[in-house]
Amino acid sequence: MEALTRDGRAWTPAYLLAIDAAVCIGCGRCYKVCGRGVMTLMGVNEDHELVDPDDDEVERQVMALVDGGACIGCGACARVCPTNCQTHGQA
């Protein structure tokens, strides 16, 4: 898919496809720049499973992709991520 910017230049969206929980530090920067509700904060338990962040067995918190269909491919989340834990690509 290719789109045009407001002044007519070609632009190809790069949609958020995945977040690597092993690399994510849960800083929330991506969440703060995304106004689309694509990600949310989740907990990771000792079995490396994503769980509710309020669960008693949470070892750490990470960002998780919850509504990939809402992503518009702007790339703002990738630009603010300090660990490069996200995978982006075409739809």
C-alpha cells in the first residue's frame, strides 16, 4: 500500500506488527505518542507469559500490541523506542 502526503509525495506506511517482550523495557514512550490505542502495558510472569499488569506474579512490565488494526503506520512509536523492540512492516 502506498499513500500520498498532503503535498503529494509518495509515502509507504510501516505498520506495527509486533513488540519483542524480551527486549522491551516497558518505558511507555511508544504508548504516549500513539493516540490510536494500538498498545497497552502488560505484565510478564516468571514463565515469560503476558499477564494482567496488576497480577501478583508480575516480574516486569512491557508494552504489548493489543489492536494492530488501529495502527496507521506513522512510525512515531519506533522513533521514540530506546530499545528498538518493535517490528514494523507493510500490511
